[in-house]
Amino acid sequence: MIAQSKIWFITGTSKGFGWHLTKLLLSKGDKVIATSRTPENLEKDFPDNDNLLALKVDITSDTDVKNAVEKSIQHFGRIDAVVNNAGYVLIGSIEELTDQEFRDTVNVNLFGTLNVLRAVLPHLRKQKSGNIINIASNAGYVGMSNVAAYNASKFAIIGISEALRLETKDFGIKVTVIAPGQFRTNLWESGAIKFPSSPIKEYSTEKFEDFFKNETGKQVGDPYKLVKIITEIADLEDPPSHLLLGKDTYDMVIEHRINEKKEFDKWKEVSLSTNFD
């Protein structure tokens, strides 16, 4: 059976996975609503393409997102698949991050996703179909030092995706959360990795800056393979609720779950001791 072409709404398309996904979808004849803070760059990359609607959208603005979704429906008639991809990584310990830096990270990574979901769900529910694919991270399953703000936003994306899958299953809407590991994209050069304005030397945050500089271009993950999997998920009758992508992510999350189980079992007697006698 040949998969029918789809209409995609994607956030964060000027770089990384979003850019690669846009390129792949357009090459196979799908229609793409590509949202970004710099849509003019997309129009340069994919010129004179009637299947592309490039929109400037601030995903932290509920009104901006709703307007973008309405324009998309008016332009293409419907939306079949939604990919919440926009976001950035904030490096820094809890102590050295300002309240605003932490909130800004969560505002983009988490509330930006929620704004998109609230805007598209009425349309998907009405048409009784649709795929929602939320991009999380291995940092959404495993807490890591010096990325607490990113951890917080990505843990939340995973929990929201689980809840949304249950809430929308009777409407024909399918939800998958994807957790990539290290893939060879241009995140470092694009400014998608940020650092605290007032670093504390004891936390040695600068070592992470060196790491990202040195590792860029050496990551083993192929972004083309990742976005190809995303397109295939949208054609599945029963897509996964969780999908770990990359050996690094798979190994990390499985080891973490095993260690969690060991600790839970160690303290099982205490866990079960709290009911009234």
C-alpha cells in the first residue's frame, strides 16, 4: 500500500531535525507548514515550492501559534501530522541559573509545545485523525548534572505525551514521544545551546562549552535516518508511544531503568509499610 501524501505542521525548522525533516518531506511531495523565527531562510533553502508554507511564529505566544494554525488550515485545508521540535539546551547548574533563564527555557521547550497542542487539537479532533510527534531527549528520562532546566522541560514533554495519548485515543489521534541522543546537526553553530549569564567557577560549566565545540560534526547519529523514521511513524496504524533513537540514548535509558528497579526493590519494604495497620 502506497502511503498518501500528508500535510505537516513542524516547529523549529530553521535548523537541526526540523530542517532535515522539512527537506525530506518536500522531496517526497508532502506539504509542510514550516514554522521558525526566520522563515525567510527556509524560503531561500527551498525556493518556489508550492508545498511549503513558511511562517514566522513565536511559539511562546499562544496567540501567535493559534494564528499560524488558522493560516495553515486556510492555506492547505487541514493538518495531518504535527511535530513539536523547537527548543534549546541551557547548560548550567541549578545554583547558577537565574530565575529568568530557567523560566525562558521551560517557556520555549514546554509551553511552546503546549501552545501548539492546544491550537491543533480542535482541528485534529474534528477530523478524527492526526499524528502528534513530540521531540524530547534522553534528558527527559535521565536527570543529568548541569542541565536541570532542560531536564525539567523534557521530562515534562514525556509526561504530557503519555497523558495526551490517553486523552485523544478515542478521536483517532496518535501520539508518539521521541527521545534522540547525539545526532550530527548544526545545533552548536545555530545558537541552540546556551550558557548561564553568571557562571560559578566551582561548577566548571565551561567544560561543557569545550565539549560541544569539540564534538560538533563528530556525532554518530545520522539526522536523515531519524527524520525518515518520523515520516514512517506517521504511516503506522499503531505507532509507539515512546521511541528511543540512538544507541547512546537506548543504552542510557535502559541502564537507568535497571538501576531504578534495583533501588525500588531495595526499599520495597519501606514503600509498602505506609498503610494503616
